[in-house]
Amino acid sequence: MSYRLTPVDSEQEKRVLTGLIISTKFCRDAIPILKAEHLEIEYGRTVLRWVKIYYDEYRKAPGIHVQDLFEEQRPRMREEVAGLVGGFLADLSEKY
């Protein structure tokens, strides 16, 4: 069963993504229950997949390494999505 909040609040989704990127505790709690289809933001689903892969391998949030994941995947991404991810990560970098 899939649950979706309505109306979609992209700021809440961005906060969830931020938590996943910077907090190992949040990753530990959220990753087992969070699925890509729960997110409306297309680039959010992409970032969630990266965080899950990173967390499964290292058992910690990617933190600054999310930029490395982005640079590695960027050539295979649609330009529009890459631009949105890049903008999100740039905003995140300014805040943290």
C-alpha cells in the first residue's frame, strides 16, 4: 500500500531529502519505510535512490559525498533533472 500526502508540499520533501543526506539517524529510521514512489519531486526520487545505496554500503548518511554521487551519475541523467538536483545540492551546501 502506498501513502501520499496531499496536497504535495515540495518544501517538506526537500526537508526529508536534507535529513537523509545529513543525518545517519534519520537514514536509519526513514530508509526502511520510505519509497521513491512516496515522493512527488522527480529529482527527489533520484536523490533518495542514491542515499539508499550509499547508506546500505556505508551505514551512514552521505553528507558531503552526495555531491560525489551526483557528479558520478550526472552524465547519465536528463539535463533537466541534473539541473534540478544541482540546484538542490547547491542550496543545501549554502545552508550546511
